[in-house]
Amino acid sequence: MEDCIFCKIITGEIPSVSVYEDDDVKAFLDISQTTVGHTLLIPKKHVTNIFDYDAALSSKVLVKIPVIARAIKKSNPKILGLNIVNNNGELAYQSVFHSHFHLIPRYTESDSFSINFTNNSEKYSTNQLQEIAASIKQNLED
């Protein structure tokens, strides 16, 4: 894609600080460094988001997430945890429309990154949850 910043990083048109690269993926430091070591993992094939992955691409990209995660953790003894974030679509905070995974090291509870999961459990009955699950199950692909 001509205007894709990540495609330009892959071709070297835009510089990046690479931490891993093979024929299928590239991992590089996020320029924002939300926390020290914040890394992006991207497929070299341009796909917009996770909904565009097929089994072949998934097997090439997703298998590298724990490899990069372990390397990040081992790189700094102060890292106590790691968030793996994948935003899909503008509403889900995707800002670059080339699929990517954020690997964000966590050092303290008060670092510059947070996620909030709202507990809505009392809003749903067991029957409602079963209906939601059934709807998802009927749309699974092999």
C-alpha cells in the first residue's frame, strides 16, 4: 500500500529500530515508547486487521508473539509484566490500518499505560450469556 507507514517501514523507506525480522514479520520499537521497550510486531503482508488473517498468515505472525515477548522480558530485569494489545478498527483505537501487535512492558502500577475492564456481569443472566455464546459458535470457521 502506497500510503501505509508500516509498509514503508518494511521497505526501508521510513527508518525504524528493528528488534526482529524474517521473511514474514518485522518487530521494531514503537516510536512512542509508551513504556521502555514498547515494540510493534507486524506482518510484512499488508492486511488491515485481524479480520483479514487467514490460517497461513496467522501461523507465521502469531507464533512470533511469545518469542518477542520473552526477549523483551529478558532484556530488562525491571520488567514485571507485559501487555499484548491488538486494536482492530477505528472504534477499537486502531490508528494505523496495517495489522500490528503492541508488546508493552510493564514496570510499575503507576507507569504510563492502563487498561480498564468494566465489570458488567450483573447485567447478564446465564441464559443471555448462553445466547451470546451460541451466536458466536455458529459463526466459527474451521
